[in-house]
Amino acid sequence: MKYAYFPGCSLKGTGRAYEESLVPVLRHLGVELQELEDWNCCGATAYMAVDEGKACAAAARNLALAEQTGLRQMLAPCSACYLVLNKAQHYLNEYPAMRQVVGRALQSVGLQCNGDTVVRHPLDVLVNDIGLEAIRQKVTHPLHGLKVAPYYGCQIVRPYATFDDQANPTSMDRLLEALGATVVRWPLKTKCCGGSLTGTLPEAGLRLSYILLKEARKRGADVIATVCPLCQFNLDSYHPQIAARWEPVRLPTVYFSQLMGLAFGLPAEQTVLHRGMVRFHPPPVPAPAGAEKP
Amino acid sequence: MEIKRTIKYEADRVPGFGREIMSVPGCEALEHCIQCGTCSGVCPLSIYMDYTPRQVMELVRSDFKNEVLQSHTIWLCASCYACTVECPRQIRITDIMYELKQRAIKERVYPRRFPIPVLAEEFTRMVHDHGRISETRLVSRMYLRTRPLAAVGMAGLGLQLLKSGRFSWKQDRIKQREQIARIMEAVDRENGKTEA
Ligand code: SF4
Ligand code: SF4
């Protein structure tokens, strides 16, 4: 299996643990990724607030580059990139005027975008292309006893839910169960973490992160699993500020791909747990299979 | 205490504003709003807003341009899309909020000290110049322009990032930078704008 790959800026910066853990996990499952040559920033939420035509054009340049690879399927692990690339695709297909403007703009630099690349999230690929059974077979260090709160956040299921339920997504729950972990049921799995408001308007933004952490702790989670670099950053980085405003709610937040790496027994430089500010210490390796009592 | 009139007068309207917004791709369905308030109910940030999302929808539709463009609401919207997926009339509230942000930035009427429009501007400039975002640089610039003193308070966070190997001062850039600039200029040309 081979996919075009759009890492996005965060995965090369503060969210590097996501890429560092996801790529080896996918390789371990026989998936090959081809990073787009000279990709540009997708525009994220900020560009949409300035000019939607330009936002679409910035995203569409990447879609055009993806088409050049001939792979037709592109992986976009960051939730904001995933949303923006899908949104651009929708705009180009729904609005002929937008399609014309963006098409001509791309043409001026010799690019072309037909809008037929399917932009996919790693969870979608893992659960629907690779399959939970194949994943289960690779588990050598099951995460028995580990209580994980799966956190999907906003932008992978809203507004374009293509691979999971909008109100109650379960793909990550099922994935974590396949790794042997215990999934904590909590109602906040798709609530907003505050996005960039944690930095721009902390009085409002941080409260949302605080609520998530507090609820996950209340429900007994050992760790939160996330799919997005901004969610990870928000839930991991502001503990001192949250403690000062409300109460301490320390809890590690890692990418689901880091938990997969642990369960597959991948080396520490591929699970990169040292990237967390609240360090996650995985439970000791469980007793060999069969020794367990139900 | 500032005493202000709290009801709106017909004369405050800017006729045509609502139509104009509703003609933007993605914003058309606004005319079907039934003022049910679902959007305000699900919005995780409505408790901080001066106008709730439902009120913003009606203000737009009724041409109260100045009120919405100067509201805090549009900057508090975190683009979580909760309202958009719950709206019984399929109104893309999040996209309408984006459209309002765009206009507020263009007309420079956003509330002073609000770092969000500054972040959006710095963000687009960085994409335009380099093709990619270097988060550390972007956030530092935003702080310097809006709350230089608060930047000091963020030093601890920077240190933590440094320790976990996630801090990078390097400006990431793409090879074909001129492509981005040319694409953006072409969009302006196509939209009939002649921006300096
Ligand atoms: S949920 Fe939709 S119909 Fe109801 S008030 Fe909000 S925008 Fe109007
Ligand atoms: S998208 Fe904006 S207005 Fe809508 S619910 Fe989320 S924060 Fe509120």
C-alpha cells in the first residue's frame, strides 16, 4: 500500500512526535508514504480568516502536487490540514466560480488541479484499509491495563465526516482496543480543545483544555490519545497556567501512533515519549500471554 | 459605568450587508435561519461572546454590519464546527464567521489588543513569503506585536519546548517560493482586485 503524504508544518515543528511515531508504525504495517515534493502550508484556520480564495489556492497547490504523484490517495495526519485540504476540494467541486479562479491561478505557475485526490486521515487508513485484524497481529506488547481516553477533537469529524460518526466517532476506540488498551468512555471526545485561542485568548481558550483534562482524569484515564498536533500541544503544554487559574490536572497526552509503536514493541526513538512535557510512563511490560486471569 | 442604548435602531443598519454576505460561497443558507439558538447552545465559547452565534446570524441578515464586525464573537469562534453540524437549516455558521473575520480585518475594525487578527495576518504573510509556517517564530511575532509583556511569561513554555526538542527557530521554507506569490497575485487578479 502506498499513499502520497502531506505532513504539514506542525509535524515538522512542535508536533514532530506525531510524524516520528506515525511513519515507523505505518512502515511496520507495510504502508509506504511518498512525501509531496516541495509542499506548502495548507493555510490552516488562519488563512480562511483572511481570504477564502487564497486559502483555497494555497491548499489546491498541494492537491495539484498530489495529483502529479499519480497516487490518488493522500494522507494528511494533522486535523487542520485534513480539514482544509478536504474543504478546498469541496469548494472547488461545489463552486464553479471558485474552481475557475483557483484553476487559473494554478495555471499561471504551470500546475493543474482536477480535484480527484482523496485526502485521508491516518485513522481512516488504519481502520478501513489496513484493518484492525492486521493491526492486532502486529501487537507484541499489548497495552493491558492501560486506560486511555481517546480524544478526536473537532476537525477530523466535523464538518466532513467521511469515515466515522460525527457525534460519536469510534475508530480510535476500536484501534486502541485492538492494541489491548482499555478505552475510557467519556463524553468529551469531540469537544473543542480551544484551538489557537489557548495562546491568543487564554482566559477563554485554556478553560476548554482544562475541562477536557479534568474530565479525563475524573474518569480514570492514565493517558489521553490524540490525533492532532494542536490538541496535543494544548493538552500537554499549559499545565502550569491551568493549575494557576483553576487546579492541577496533570495527565499525559500522546499521539495514538505513539501508543501503537509501544504495542508493536518499536524502539524508543520511534515512540518518542520524551517529546511530551507531561511525560508518559507506559506501564511495565505485562506478563506473557496465558498468565493472565480474566 | 458607560450608559449606552441597548436596542438597535433602523438607522444603524447598513442596507445590503446581509445580501452581500449571503452571496459568498458557503454563506447562502443564512437566509433560512429560524433563530432556534441551537448554534449558541452547542458553541463552547458562547459564554464569552458579546453576541451569541444566533444573534450574530440575525444581525448579519438584518444588515447590522458595524455591530457584527466589531463584535468579540467572531474572534472567539475557534472554528470547531459544532454549530455547523448541528444547525437544523444547514447553515455553515463557521464559514460565515470566517467571512466576517475577513471583512473585519480588511476594514481594520477589530477590537484593539485582540491578538487573533494579528496572528492571522502574520500567518498569511509567512505563508506568502516562505510557503511554510515556523510555529515558534509565528507565535513570537504575535506576542511582540500584541502583548510584549506576556511574552516574558511564555519563556517557561519555550524552555519546555526546547527540552523536549520541539523548539526550532529555523524558518522552514519551500524551494518554489515565487510560485506561492504568483498564485496569490493571480487570485487577486481573477477576483478583480488591484491590491498594492
Ligand atoms: S442553529 Fe441554524 S437555524 Fe438555529 S439559530 Fe443557529 S443558524 Fe439559525
Ligand atoms: S465554530 Fe465557532 S461559533 Fe460555531 S460552535 Fe465552534 S466556536 Fe462556536
